[in-house]
Amino acid sequence: MTPATEPGPAGPRGLDPERLREYLDAARPGLVTGALTGRLIEGGRSNLTYEVTDGASRWVVRRPPLGHVLATAHDMRREHRVIAALHGTAVPVPRPLLLCEDESVLGAPFYVMEYVTGTPYRTAGELAAIGPERTRRAVLGLVDTLVELHAVDPEAVGLGDFGRPEGFLDRQLRRWGKQLAASRGRELAGIDELHGALGRTLPHSPAPTVVHGDFRLDNVLIGGPDDTIRAVLDWEMSTLGDPLTDLGLLVMYSSDLGLTDSPVSTTSAAPGHPAPAELIERYAARSGRDTGAIAWYTAFAWFKLAVILEGIHYRYTLGQTVGAGFDRIGELVPVFIEHGLSTLNELQEG
């Protein structure tokens, strides 16, 4: 047997098709009918996602990154649990098939789910290629799917203990403040001002719901003749908490960065893309929630992304990242800070 983190026959690093086949034959006899091959699906932010096939059927395997340290940050049991709970509700998620916590199989816990056909649209350019009508339909469908997610009763689907909603926003703000402190390698004008202002204007959260934690267009698969949301993916940050954090992040990713040729982009420039105000109005009308403080949640999303980007920039300066575009991440951070401050000013002026 080859080491679990090295490529086996026809397998990328982190996925040994022979070991996986042996495990599936024992756990789900008859599921696999031939030799397995696999490929890494690009685009994942943290956990690794593979497409696996036996030549007749396809599945998806999800596992933590290679060499991961913090199990809580890449909790396969948690991801599998939320997908299993939501499958059968109005929220489209892939059907989970099994969870394996035996690290001897692939070198880490993993789960297997059905393969869903669809397209993740990641940039304004990709949306522009499908035209304004389809773009508008896809983005509005994203809002409607978010409303469906936040309408799920956590207790009814077995997720009543999935998180700690009390003090959710305060904990989130402190968590990202600590992340910022851990990646400080330079002066960042306005970042402390933004963090402090967010703390002073903390809104009162509505009733808690299941939140996705990273809800945006490239974390869903869109397909079919009506460009419907076929599946919501990447649940690694999901929990119980304030639903408006999901909306704020979606609004941020639907806003204009004011930059061209950026390594980090929003989708707002695509022809037909609804304006943020329309997304907020649609969510409010369909969910019945008060979105009067959405500027705070959007400003928090700008802050959170500024911290994430600064962390990437910090690792780049230490020589810990490899690839195209990382050398330009640092220049984006002040842009996100400025957007956060101006968005929060809108709330205070209003």
C-alpha cells in the first residue's frame, strides 16, 4: 500500500483510489462496480474536494487539506452532519452517502456525497458569458436559496445544538480581531478604526438560524434550463447564528470593488447583475426579517475579508504561498478596509 497522502494509481495526492475502493466495498457493498479513478476539483478554499468515478457513476470525496493541524477547522463530521440534516429540505445540497473517520483509509477523515452537475460562477466575466437575463436569474435565485436556508427550523432537522447563537456577533468580531493580530506584519491605516467601530455599533441579532458562513455565487452549482441552484457547497464554516451575516457577505460580494484586473473579484460588473439594494429588498420581502442594520453586516464582511487577505499577504511575505496573484493581494487590503469604513458610515449617517 502507498502512503495515504501520496498518489495511488490514477489518484491525486490525498486520495488513494485503491484504498477508497476497498473501504467502499466493505461499507457500501455494490456501490462501486469498477476500478476507481479520481481528480482534484479546483477552486476549493480550504478542504480538498475530489471527483471520483468507476466509469459508470460519479461521486465526490471531501477531506481536510494535506498536513492540516487544527481538526476543528476542517471538521468532516460537522460538514457531513449539516448536509445530511438539510438533505430533504428546500435547501439543495448533495445527498451524503457516508462519513469515514478512520484516518488509515485516506490519511484523514472524509465523507462521500453524490456528484451534482452544475456550474460555479466565480467571476463577472463568467457571468457575462451567459448573458444578462441568465445572470439576473442566477443571482436572484441565490437570494431565494438563502431565504430557504434561513427558514429551516434547526430543531426540526436535528441541528438544535449545532452552534452557540448567544453572543454570536461579539464572538465573531473577537475571533477575526485575533486573526488580524496573528497576521500583523505592517501598518494598516483604518483597520483598528473599523474593528472598533464595529464593536461599538453591534446590532441586536434576530432569531438564530443555520448560517452557511461563506454564502456566495461560487459556492453553489447552477444548472438546468432555468439556471436553478442545484447544490449549495462548502459548509465548513456553517453553524447556528445570525442569518444577516450571510446576507451581508452576499451583499459585499455583489458590490463594486472599483478595481480592474483584481486577483480578488466581486461579480457586480456582470451585465444584468442585480444591485445590492435589490438583493437586500428581495431577502427582506421573502424572509420577513428586518434588514435595517444590513450596513453593519456588510461592513463586517468587508472587515473579515480584509483580515483574510492580510493573512494571505503575510504568509506571502514569509514565502509560505506559491502561485500567481499572491504578490498583489497586499494592495487589496486597504481597499477592503475603506469599503468597510464607508459602509459603516452609511449606517451611522442613516
